[in-house]
Amino acid sequence: MSGRERRPTRLTLRLRMALFFVALAALGILSVGLGGLVALRAGIAADALIGPAAVAVFGIAAAAALIALLFDENVARPIDALAAALRAHAHGKVSAPLKVSTARHLADLAPAAAAVCERLSAADLGTAQRLARATAELEAEKARLSDILSEIPLAVMAVDHNHRVTLYDRQSVHALGGVAALGLGRSIFRYFDEGALRAAIDLLRAQAGVPLKTTLPTADGAGRLTASLRLTGRGGGYLISMDVDREELPERPLVFDFALIDRPVRGVDPAIRLEALPFVVFDTETTGLDPKRDALVQIGAIRVLNGRLVKGEAFQTLVDPGRPIPAAASRVHGITGEMVAKAPGPAAAVAAFHAFARGETLVAHNAPFDLAILGRHAQGVTFDAPVLDTVLLSAALFGEAETHTLDAIAERLGVTIDAAARHTALGDAVATGQVLLHMIPMLEAAGITTLGEAQAAMRRHQRLMPEARRLFAAEATPAR
């Protein structure tokens, strides 16, 4: 299937079938009425017709309702489920065998669909194996490059013509991480004073690209860094290198994505395509399940950018809730009072997470709960970015009748959740991010291509969680 798949909304088939049986019952009742009129004109007393007519009307209505329910249960719902499963295999990179048990009343349709999916999975497996080999080779090259660069006592950042970061190293994190969380695709003006840096870039270009040595104030005004600037050969981008103390950080893992250079400046505008959005996928662990009374014990998050999890851009912190952690909660997430004894308090932890996620679309599983917890502990910060919820997105893809727990969605999409990391904030955030990456092509194939369309799809299913109305209160604003 190529391009955008045009299809009706999830309940259309079932609604149409329900209306069909309503119309069938109405025609039957109308026929009874016409028969009664004929009988009256033939001289049969009205009293003699009332009883039989009532029984006939009731029988027609009951039969139509029963048959409609059976049809919905054994035909319409299985067709919906089969269509969603086919879409998951076609667009969501699902390789697990198609389950045909729920469509057993559809004759040979489900086995035939399963055979098609099996052939598709076999083809995808070969592609995935070749991709895995290429990825392993790339990672090996990246490791060798990191080893070489680790001998150079400089922090390096590559910036594109839109002033967006496309590469940085660990030394850059050491030099600028206190100003703001470093992230691919983020504006360089989060880290350096915009006026000073623009003036330096103008001077660099005016002197025909001869490297420029200068001192740049940081964006928070708290410091100044000696930096060398030079133009790169592609599209007006530039490199920033800064002196660092090599003994403090001898390693140099790189974080980069040069595909960002060709992409337009992105924010969180509702018209931006889902595939082009940077996401911060997050999760919380708490002392219990009541968002109005329970407290934070852990926050975890990871960025999703350009169709992948950026593993070098994760956030994780334990939180001291200022109260005992119930044993029942510790049995779930494994966090005890001793573990959080020296952790930051809720307000500091929430502020740190806000700084990491600022200005980008948030994603969570059962997001209203996590947002309520964060909001209770937020002091001086507001989470007003758009939020996507994988529960409601799953309902838009698979229908409300399906189970939408994180484990159920992951199994449906062929996502393997690390058992050791399950019910840790970062582990669940990573699992949710993997689910999101499978969902995006499925959503786009279903005609849900932009942030605004994804929010509209979630609204249509918010009856699954009435508290979800808080997800639609935020206005989308551009990110820096």
C-alpha cells in the first residue's frame, strides 16, 4: 500500500451495519402495519389485530437486535480487528504471526490475510538483517571516530544553516549542559547569547570563512566561553569548538544526525507532520495511583527525533517524595526510601525535567496521570506543550474494544519490553517511545499525518479516559 491510505473512521462499518438492521426492522414493522391496514379494510375487527400485531412488532425488533449484535460480534468487530492487524503489519513493522482466532467466522479471509502477512514478514526480515549489519558497521566506525576524537581536548558542535544543532560531543555537554539540556535539532541560541553569536557568524562570513576566535556569552548570562568558529562546506552551517579540561572528561561519545540539515525548522505547530516532530517521551513512578495525593519518586524521559530514539539524550532522576514510600509501591517499581534519601525533592526534579523537555511535544502512556503528578509538584514552570497519549492513539488505530495497556500495545506491535526495566520511569519511557515509532507510520497511512490531526483523533476517543480533556488545553507554540 503506497501513499496515504484513505479510510473511514474506526466505527463506520459497525455503525453502518447497525443502521442496516435498524432499517430492516423498520421495514418489517412497516410491513406489519400495512398488513394491518389491509386486514381492517377487509372487515377484520381492530381488537383482533392488536395482539398479533404487537407480538409481530416485538418479534421483528428483538430478532433484528439479536442478529445485529451477533453480526457485530462475529463479523463487524473481527473485520475491524483484522484491518487494524493488517495495517500494523503493513506500516508498523510488525513481524509477529497474524492471529486468526478472532476472525474465525470470516471463512478463509483471516488465513489468507495471515499468509500475506507471513510473506511480508519474511521479506521484512531480510531487509532488517541487512540493515542490522549496516548499522553495526556504522556503530563500529562511530566508535573508532570517538576514540580518535577523544585525544583532542576540544568540545565540538556542528550547527546547520537554521542554527540547529546536528552534532555534539560529551565535552560539549560538560561545557554547556548547565545552561540547557543539549539536544539534536535544538536551537544553538538555547546555549549561546543570540545577539553575540549572530554577530560572530556575520563576521565569520564577512572574512570569507577564515576561522574566527572569539568569546561568547552563554544564553543564561552566567558565563563566557572561548570558542573557535568555522564555516562548513554545506549550506551555510558552521562548527563551534571550545577548549575543555581534558582530564575531566576523557571519553568522547558523539551524538549526531546530519539528516537534520535538510529538514525545515521545526516546533510544535499543529500543521507539522508527525514524522518531522521532535518528541520527549516520559514516564513517572509514584508512591501510589492517586494523582491528587500521591507523590513522585522517579521521572524518566527520552527524546525521539527523525524516526529514532536518541539514546544519548535521556533524562532520569530519582525523587525524594518527602514521605515514606509504601511497600506495595516499592514492589512495583523497586524504589525504596533508602534509594531516594539523597535525591532532589519533587519541585527541583520537575524543574529539571521541564528544562530538558521545554518546547517540544510530550508523549506518555496514560498521560493525564503523569501530567497531574507533575503539575502538583511544579513550582514556577508550566507544562503547556502539546501532549500525545499512546492509549488514545492506540484506540484510534485498533478501536476502543481492544486492550490498551502498554504491554498489550507492545505485544500487538511486536515491541519487546525489557523486563528488567519495566516499571522504571526510563524503561517505560523507552518502551513507550518504541511503541510511538511503530504507530507513526500507521497513523500516517490512516490519514493522521500531523500533530493537529493526531490530537483530533485522540479527542474522538477521549471517552476512554474522561480526564484526558487536560491533554487538549495546551496551545501549540513554536520551540527554540
